[in-house]
Amino acid sequence: MELMSIEVASCSDKGLVREVNEDSLAAMPDYGLVIVADGMGGYNAGDVASQIAVETIAMTLLPQLGMEAEISLADTVAAANDTIIASIEAEPQYSGMATTVVLGVFGAGTLHYAHVGDSRLYRLRGGRLEQLTRDHSMIQELVDQGMFDSLEEAQEAGVHNNVLTRGLGIDEQVEIDTAETGIEEGDLYLFCSDGLSNMVTVQTMEEVLGSTADSIDSAAQKLLAIALENGGTDNISLVLVRPLFDGLAQDE
């Protein structure tokens, strides 16, 4: 796959409540690769699960990126699930650990992405922020089934947004959502854990990204600061990606 030149900015923080940062991330602009994993709250060793997910995905994908062969993000995420399951079987203290994941590979003109759980991918285009992934959560399923018109309405009715329906490490077989989308000049992409999306509204994210797009480092730090100001009740991790159309695509 021919890769696209990208600029990245990332940050991760344990927040103001949690004692441990169970998020893990990888931002590898030379390989067009971004991964964010969020160790699932309430499970043992969530930080171990998220780290295994990121490392397994990176080690599996890196030898393939920049080569002519097609890649399978679903197979790569499934391999991470297998590795987490194997770690649980080998180390009893890891029993119950699990993680979400969202990742993207920036090919020449096309973003290939996959996710499991409620870590998200957004795209800012033409001043409008759009969520490209759809959460694998109980609250999202209730909205999809028509029981509520929106996530906000479900939350107001008392439905918790932290009950996930999918995660890596829970079952030997995991359903993985994959997709691809065309990249346009001026796009800005945000990968994040729910520690950001639960603390910062889409409108605020849109305003921050729209007003500070000239410096994605500043935008990343501002989003983190707002999440902390709003309570920082969970670990917060995010990666901003700006595709560089004036840079040379990488091809080996």
C-alpha cells in the first residue's frame, strides 16, 4: 500500500480521578499509522490489555505498510484479540482484562480504519466535525433500535454510556468494524478514547479544531485541557492527524 505523508500530534493523561492511565496509543507518521486503545474500566489490568493491543497491531502492520500487498485491518485486530486472550490464559492475574481500540492507516488518498468498542474517529472537513465510527455500546444500540432519538436523550433517561457490547479480550471471536474513506485536502482527523468524547462536546471539539487547525499541537493540548477542566473523570488520549498533500507519498 502506498502511504500518505501526515503530520500528527498526540497526548495522553490519566485524568483527575483514575490512579492509573489505562490508555495506550501509537502515532507513527512515517508509516501513516495511528492506534488508540482504552483499557476497559472495571476490568483487571486494563493498561496491560491496551498496551498489548497497540503493540500487537503495530508489530503486525509495520512490516506490511509501504509494500504493494493489501493489508487486512480486521485480521490485525483479531490477532491482537488472540494475543490478549493468550495472555489471560497464561497469567491468571490478567483474568478479565479487556480493551477498546481504534486505528487508521493513511494510504495515498484513502484512510483505512477499524475499531472495537467506544474509542472514536472523527473527521473535520469544511468546518464540520463528523464521527466516522459508531460506538459498540448499549446506549448506542438502544438509539439504533429506536428506543431513543439520540444519545443525549438516552443519557437524560438514565442510560449509562459506559456499558460496552464489544471489546478485545472478552471472547475468542470478536466482531470488528472496518471501513475506508477518501481523504481531501484540508481534512483533520481525531482519534480518541472516551475520556475525551465524554468530557468535550462535539460542538466544542469542532470549534477548537476549526480555530486552531494551523497548529495541531496546540489543538491537541487545548482539547486535553478542556477535558480536564470539565472533570477529567477518565483517562484521556487523543491523536490529531493532518494529511500533507504537498508531501511526497511514501512507497517502497
